[in-house]
Amino acid sequence: MNGIILIDKPTDMTSRKVVDKISNILKTKRIGHAGTLDPIATGVLVLCVGNATKAVELLTNFNKEYIASVTLGVETDTLDIEGTILNEVNNVVVTKKQVLDVLNKFIGKIEQEVPKYSAIKVNGRRLYNYARGNKLVELPKRNVEIFELSLISDLKKSNDKIEFDIKCQVSKGTYIRSLIRDIGLELGYPACMSSLRRVKQGGFSIDQCYSIEDVENGSYKILSIRETLTNIEELIVSKELEVKIRNGAIIDKMFDADRIKIINSSGDLIAIYKTYELDNSKAKPDKMFI
């Protein structure tokens, strides 16, 4: 089995656990996910099966869209509502206009500090291992882009805190937990993420996703690698050139983009080629699907 399965990840389950469950159902070990979701999060989880595992990196690069709930007045060590409370403020008071003005400030390219409870490595060790051992480490910063950030609910008062929902479309590598923390700081209050749902990843949307139970019942569709990599153009090659490509040959570059999907005369995706860095007039194998 080769292809992509879109899963609506349930809450309180790691992405790795979802992979393990689907792996057992499909009876294959060649399976991975393209873009981790925290246990608290739900929504689009892209699973790559068989040869499609070679495309994980390309599918992870897609932009993502989330719906998140913000709680103003609470700071936690994990930046979400399930963490240990570090700071709590009562009688939170903000207006809808203040929230809208602050959200607008974050649209565009921003620098973001990575959460200490994340899988990013520093000096060969994952940040969450430092955090669990109560060891101080300088948190890395990264440049990300916020394409859309909007308020999609009323401001709700709850236990002297204020809660509201946002929709955000962001680049690869953006931490919504960090974004919410920073929104809170701009509003003058600690803040944490109380829920998160990924509704889009690239061209994949939540209405295309299946539950784990659907896969158990056989009620799902597996997408081909060719149809999912819609952001990469295609080149249909002759049988003579196909033989060379199957052998991993460097070929003349017959495309303008950096990468191209190589399709044979039967309509099968056999490889992805990219510009050869030593000679821009040539192309070399990037991913092979044969």
C-alpha cells in the first residue's frame, strides 16, 4: 500500500500513537506523519504509507490553518491549559477592539521563541527533556509568517478570565502556543492555549479526513502521492528517458521550477527531480518512488 491517508486526530492522543494504531490496522510498518500535533490538539494529520513516506518532508512544508481557543489570565509551563500554572490573574478586562488591534500586529513575518516543551533540539537534546529535568537552556528563536489572524468568536468571561477563539493561517514551524502567549503579552495579561484544531494543511482540509474508526472499518480513501503534491509541476517523459531516470541519472533540466514530478507514459509517478546545484542546466534525483 502506497499513498496518503488523512486522519482527524482525536484529542489526548499523540501523533505517534495515531501512527502506531493505523500501522497496526493496515499491518504495515512503513508509515509516518507529516506535521506533529500536540496531544491536546485535534484535526488534520497527514499519514504517509509505503513509498509515500519519502514525501513526508515535502508535505510538512505546506502552510497550515488552525482554530484555537485563547484563555487570558493564565500562564502555564507548557503554554497550554493542560500545563502547570505559573501565573494567574483575575478580573481580566479587555475590549474586542483591543483584541482586534493586537491580532493585526502579528500578521506578517515575525520572530517567535520556541516553547520549552517542544521537540526542537538544542545541543543534540530535545527541549522537552531540558524542561522535564528543570534545566535552564536558551530557547531558540525562528522567523515564521502569519498570513491570516482573525477573531471568530465573542469575548467570553469565565472564572474572572476572558476566553475567545481565533483562526490563523501560518507558515511551517509556527507554534500556536507561542503565538497565543505573545498575544497575551501584548494585551497585558498572561495567556495560554485552551484548545487547538488544525483545519487545513496545504490543500488538505478537515472535511477530507477520516477517524481512526473509519480506517478500522475500511471506510476511507487513500490518496496517491501524485495527486497530493499539487504544488509541484509535472513532466511526462518518454520510455527511453524513464529508463535513465529509474537508474538515477542526471538529466537535462527541462523545467523552470526548482523541482518537478516525473511521470511515465502510464501515468505513474516515478520520481521527483530537482535542480542540480553544480550545474543549473541539469537536474538530479530528489525522491524516487520506484
